Amino acid sequence: MEFRKLRWRARHLESLVGQRCAWRAGCYRSVTTLQSNMITLIEAASCWTTPQNGATNISAIAFPRALLLILLLVVGALVLIYGKTLCPSKLIISLTSSPVIAWVLSKVERDPVHQSIKDAKEKPAKDHRLTMDTAEARRWSRDVFLREHSECNFNVPSNKDKEFRLIVNETYVKNSRNLEIFVKSWIPAEKRPKGLLFLCHGYGDTVSFFFEGLARAFAIAGYAVYGMDYPGFGLSEGLHGYIPNFDILVDDVMEQYIKIKERSENKGLPCFLYGESMGGAVALKALKNSSMWDGAILVAPMCKIADSMIPPWYLVKILIVLAHIIPKAKLVSSNDIAEIGLRDLEKRKRANNNPVAYIGNPRLGTALQLLQTTDLIEKNLTEVSLPLLILHGAADEVTDPAVSKALYEKAKSKDKTLRLYDGAWHCLLQGEPDDVVKNVMMDIISWLDVHAGSKGGFDQKKETRMEERVAVASPNLIEFGKLDSIKQLL
């Protein structure tokens, strides 16, 4: 009952204040209740300006199905009839000035809260957010999750890092766009690393879940590993799951990694990019500055989204128009990546435990950016000239393995390797049976060792056999304290 009252109050405030902003000031503002004891139902947001005055910046929208169908039909008819003659900006202006659209924009959807928040015994320091859209809520959710699972830090017990001679550090740094970015590192404690490995995570992942085990695996093998959450993903600031511009996202990643690469302790070490899925697209875009990197590892790279993941062409045309009007809306339904990406059932269940991963339908602006990026990458495969290791599951239904083959065939690089794993799905290192994971890890570490050369600090002659290292370092074998055998490596 109390919740219903609070919701009614919030809607009442929105109708009083929001209408004045929308109709008299020519913009829309979402309203935040001021009472400290009230649940924040409506997130404060920047005003929605007209195309003449600036970019759109509104909250995620939830459309009633009947209205959505009508809106899609109207927009589709306009596109089909006037597509060649109607200026897109005029179409956008005419639509956004409509009272119907303004009313639709008042229906605000929230990113679903993780179970860790629902089950938490404590409340947040401020107000209890019923949304994961904000970095504050995601960070709090992760803190709750770690307190409830104090025996492990996702795949690997964090209290054993000293025993394994690893230095693990996480921090928040402000980037040039004044966004707070989450950065984490896993570094061998006692020896100069063989090289630097920079992680680029996928669309449904973060650097503080599955990458925890993977990063420790590479650190155990002798590499200093660095990762960051993209703006809008994981623990970094930004609207959850929203990519307004893919090139800016790549610039944000490179800004952080260049700073790390230029540290005094890292000078002279070979530098490699590691990209999974969407992170593979980030890595490929970053490789345009070839002088910075000594090679790249691409795991199921998003060079092209599988046809089964893309809506029909006519719906794509309509959604492209809508993406310029309501880029943060979640109108694109999509397959559950965990269901079609992780073959091992137990690991598929575990994937749903990530408290900060984006699990909702793609936002329109994000979907458009991913489609445009993959289209551009597919057309420019020949521009890649650095050493490449490309790994892909032959049965991947998320990203197209055929384009990985094309990348291998067309890339200018003379040093390139392609590995296709029969029967494997999208998540090679997180969702496959342990024997497949072991083979993939052996391929990656052996490739890194060859390309790191003599620049690193490890004595290659004293290294244990590759099979022994990978058997221990596999991120799917390092789970819940099963790490005693690591001692034989140190």
C-alpha cells in the first residue's frame, strides 16, 4: 500500500512539473522526488532538447504494446512513402513535436534490479534504487553480492592472491569526459611480466565477473593484465547498456590503456589487446594505431552479428529512424545470449549471477551503433596488419564465425592464426566444457609466449610444462578454493 502511495505521488509530481517543462519550455524533464524517505522512482535526467538545440538525452522508455504497434506502422509508412524525399531531420522534428510522442516519453522504464538488491538485509546509504541504470546502484549491488559471497571473489578466492603471488588492484579514475571509470589489474608480484595484456569485455560481460578467473589465469602465466568497464557498463558511470557512439567508447578505452602503457614500470614490455565478442570489435577499431600494439587476441569477435540475432530488414529500417528519436528506448527484443552462448548448463546458470551485467533488451541507440560498427568492420577487414590470434566456436549463433574466417583471409598481417573449435558456442572460455576451455587457454598462452619474445622478465627455461600451467590457470577450473595445485607453479 505504501509503495502504491509513493508511486502515485511520483506520478502526480511528474504530471505537474513534467508537463510545464515539456509544453512551456519545449523540453521534457524526468522528476525526482525530494523527500528523503521516499523511494526514487524517477531518475533525474538532462532535458530532452530539440534537434536544433542539441542531442537527445532522455530515460529509457517502455511503450504500451498497442501504442508501439501504431507508432511503428506510422513511422514505417513515412519511411516507405517519403524515405527518399523526406529529410530525416524534418521527420525527427515532426515526430518529437507530437503531443502523442511527448506522452509516450513520460512512460519511464527502469533497468531491472539484481536479486542481490532485492534480497539485501541492509539498505543503500542513500535511497533504495529500483533501477540498475545508475553506476551507484550497480556498485551497491556488487558490494552486497560480495558480502553475501565472501568466500569467493567470483571465480577465484581473493584472499589467496598473496599466496599465489599476484597483486590485484581496482580503482576508479576520471576520464577526459569527466566519467568515473572502473579499472582493475592483476599483476605478478615478484617478477617482471612477460608483457601487458589489456582486456576488452563483451556486451553482456564486465571485468569483475568471468574475467576475474581469466585475468588471474594470464597473470599466473606471467602477464600483467589490465581491464576496465566501458562507460555505461559494469561499475563505470553512464546509463546502463547505452552506447551513444561506438567510436567514443573505443576512445575511452584507449585513453585509459595508453596511460597504463606509458607508466615507467611498463615501458619496454610488449603490449597485447584481448577482445571477446563486442570487445573484439573494440580491439579491431583500436588496432588502427598499429604502432601501439604488438598483437591482438580476438575471441569470437563481433565482426558481424549473426543473422539470427538481427530483426527483419523492414523492421531494421523503422528502428533506425526511431533510434534517432528515442535512442535510449528498449524496443528491440533479442535472444537470451546466455541461452545460445554458453553450452555448459552449470556455467550458463552461473552467468546469471553477475550483479552488474546488462541483461535487458538492447537500447535502440546501442543496437544501431553495433550494427553500423560491424558493417564498417566487415568492409575494412583488409586494414588489419598486426599479429592476430582469432578464436571462434564453429557453432556460434551470436557472432558469425564465417566473418572470422574472412578476417583471417583478408587481413594484411603476415602473422595470423585462426582456430575454429568444432561444436563450440559463443563463450569459449566461460561457457564450454572444461576440456574445450583447456585447449583454448593453451592456444592463447602459447601464442602469447611466442610473441612476447625475450622482452619479458620470466625465465622461459624455468617455466613448467604448458599443459600443467593451463590445467591450473583455466578460469573454469579456478573455482571456490580449487587452487592448491598452483603452488607447484611457484
